[in-house]
Amino acid sequence: MNKASPSTLPRLIGLDPIVSDRTVVLVLGSFPGGRSLAEQQYYAHPQNHFWKILQAIWPDHPLPAGADSYPARRAWLHEHGIGLWDVYAACEREGSLDSAIRQAEANDIAGLRLPRLAAIAHNGGESFRHARHTRTLGVPVYPLPSSSAANASWTFERKRDAWREVFLKHGLV
């Protein structure tokens, strides 16, 4: 008789959502990377293109920069109608790759109750695998190319254009 051995991987807890009553497009990642968890900030790794993509879409609205800019970046997202969260609330994982995620626990995305929500955009393939759950919210669901620098099959410009198209469809650009 084989008994499953207990996991030796650490149980990781994700970040709180960044949403407000003004959220029009909710961007869902899979689960924060190690740097983001350590800093308690979404997309904290400097090689991730997330913040660079947003700045390229809204070049006339500079993103706050500097060591203490995260609260101001959160406010910037609210002002632009963008919400952030992840499909997973917790998981076991060694490293930061989505392929290493084990024993994942889903977030209650429907429980956010966002009155202006018009769309959900999945940041990358692992997140988009959960699209069937987000489609139950009655809004369009879009797959976006991952903002991760590991997604080298997409140029920065192609990523920017794909992301811009979703925001444009919902009146944010």
C-alpha cells in the first residue's frame, strides 16, 4: 500500500487584490513570483514587463517610480480602472515558475463584487487555464501574453499592443 508522502514544498500565500469600485478590467495572474511575495508587491521583479507595458500604453500618465512608489502605483491602477489579483490564493511551489505550482487553492474572484467590471484579462497561460471559472461572471474574458520576461516568444511591442487592445475595447485608453 502506497501512502502519499507529505509535501516538503513551502505553502505560499498570495497577495490581496488591488481593486476598487472603479475597476473596469481585472487583470489576473497565476500566483506572485518569489520577489513579489518577498516585497508584497505585484510584479516586483524588475525583468517583468507588467509595469513597463502599462507605462507604454499610457505614456502621458507617468507611473510613480522609486523605492516607496507602490502605494502610488496602486492608486494609479485605480485611476485607470485596472484591478489586479491572481487565480490562486495559495499554493506550494519551489522557485517562481508557474509550472512548479502544486496544491493550488483558487481565489474567490466572483466574491469581489465589482460594480463596473466589464472584462477579465488573464496574464499568461496558467492564469487563462482558469478562464472557464471567470466566464461565469458574465463579462468578456481575454487571454493576454504573459508579461514575464520568460515569455520571449513575444516581443515587448507585441505584448504592449495585445494588452492595449483589451483596455481600448473597454474605454480605458
